[in-house]
Amino acid sequence: MKNSTKDQAEGTLHEVKGKVKEKVGRATNNPNLVDDGQDEKVAGKVQKKVGQVEKVFEK
């Protein structure tokens, strides 16, 4: 698996995990979990974009 594809897949995974954490945090009134979820979601989006940029430069 190419690094760009791997980064995109891991980024998507982190986005999903972040969304789940955020929703669980809101449901349980846990602001720390909400913040962790938002941070992980943003990190996933960044990692996904890095993978997309790497893919462009591989060609």
C-alpha cells in the first residue's frame, strides 16, 4: 500500500473515531471527551489531506 493511500485511510479512521468520541462526550456531558473528539477529527482531516497531496506528487 502506498504511503498516500495509507495516510488517507488512517485519516478517515481518525475522523470517524473523533466523531464518535465527540458524540459520546455530548451524550454524557463530558467536555473533555468532546474536545478530544474534535481534536482527533481535525487531525484526521489533516492526515487525509496530506495523503491527497502525496498522491498528486507521486505521479
